[in-house]
Amino acid sequence: MNIVLTGSLGNIGKPLAKELIVKGHSVTVISSNPEKQKDIEMLGAKAAMGTMEDVSFLTETFKGSDAVYCMIPPGDYFDQDFNQLEFYKQVGTNYAEAILKSNVKKVIHLSSIGSNMDKDNGQLIAHTHVENIFRSLPEEIKVTTLRPTSFYYNLFGFIPAIKSQGIIASNYGEDDKCPWVSPSDIAEVVAEELEGSFSERKVRYIVSEELTCNEIAKTLGEAIGKPDLKWILISDGDMFNGALSIGLNPKIAKGLTEMQKSIHNGKLLEDYYSNKPKFGKVKLKDFAEEFAKAYNQ
């Protein structure tokens, strides 16, 4: 198959490209960073250098492909002028236009848990809008929507607080249970779906493991030599103010607070539990080794 991947050689893109190439597929990787071209070609893929904002570039790159994998990066949360919702809407619209113009019939869309909701999901509402854009494509275009859960590597964001305060703190925590996922498990599912039948549109969740926040704190704490590490539950107001204090864009801070409130009260996870998939291979104990390396740098 001729497959086009967006997302450059990121946490998902690199293992995905490697797996598809090993399986004999012809892979094109889109990247906006000229420095990535050599790395892409060294994997055995074709590098397509351009941006998600350029519909003509996307259309030309998509032409002749059997399937495309579409994802949107989160953007810079510390950019005070960044409007994540509008950015996602624009890129989603660009993807849809390029898919139509290039006559692609098979699409994998990397969305997110919580994107089934049209309120109370905070910043994840951006994924809701993109899903709606893809859903509006003609029925003959078979779109597989993948909804990964919380990424393990999001836990890196707690390192400064652990070092300065000795705790993890957010407006979900303690005995709240959360599903988590590894990028390599996501890559494996994307590859599986790309090689699938595309007989109909479908939605699939991706998860590696479910753990309470206390269990996460214990595992990470043991990995970094702090076996008594706790994950403290704080108020929504303290969460929002804390996010502002480290320089987050106010809209992002508000969205994160609302999203995490929805984890705490369970709303964000309802559809996931109604359509729960099997667990992937990578467990938190595996990730804890990476976490410890980052913590000790």
C-alpha cells in the first residue's frame, strides 16, 4: 500500500513509519521541519516537506495514496496568543479538503478520548470539532476514528512540581482511576487499522493500562527514589491558578482545568467504558524507566 503519514517523526509517527516499512508498505512522511528530511529518508520512507496549513501541498501529497493517517499536534500551550480550537478547526478543514481533492478513500484520524462530548470536555472540544469535520465527508470515504486515552508522557509535566514540592497535584487525583496509553501501542493500532478492510466507518479507543492516581504516584515514586510520593487532589480554582502561574495560555489553563474536572467526576470516561478496548503491551512500570531518566537529567 501507498500510505501517507502526517505528524513527522514524533512519538507515534516514528514507530508507525518503521512498522509499516518493515511490513513492505510504501510510506510518505509529511514534515514541516527540513532537518527531519534526512531522518525520514534513512528510515526508508519518502519525505514530503510542507505544512498542514497548505491545502495544495496536502492535496498533492495525498494523491495516489491508498490511505492517509491524519493527526494534529497540540500546539504551544505557553504561547499566549495560541487559539487551539481555531487551529484544530483550520487544520481539520484543510485535511478534509485535501482528502476530497486527492480522491483518497481510506482515512485514519487520530482523535482523543472525550471527543464524543460537545461540552464539559475542556480543551478536548477541539477534537470534537475535527471529528465532526471528518464525519461530514462523503460516505464513500471510510474514516476510522481512533481515540487514545491519556498519554503516559503527559506525566513528564509533573516533574517540576515533584522536584519543588515533593508531590503531584491536580484537580483529579488520589483514588480517581484513569486509562493511560503509550505512543508505541497507538502506533501498533494505527498500523493494524491501516492494513484493515475499511469496510465501514468506525471508532476505536486505545489504552495500555488503567490505574488510580495513587497507583501512578507509587510506581513513579519508586522509580525516582521517592516511594512516598503522593498524588494530591486540589480544587478547580487552585488548578487553574497554578496553570497560570507557570505561564500557560489562559484558554489552555481553563481547558485543562475543565477536562481534568471531567476526569474526576467521571463524565470524560463514560463512553470509553461503554466501548472499552483490550489493553496494549506497554505498562506504567515500563514508562517509569523513561520517567526516571527524565527526572534525573
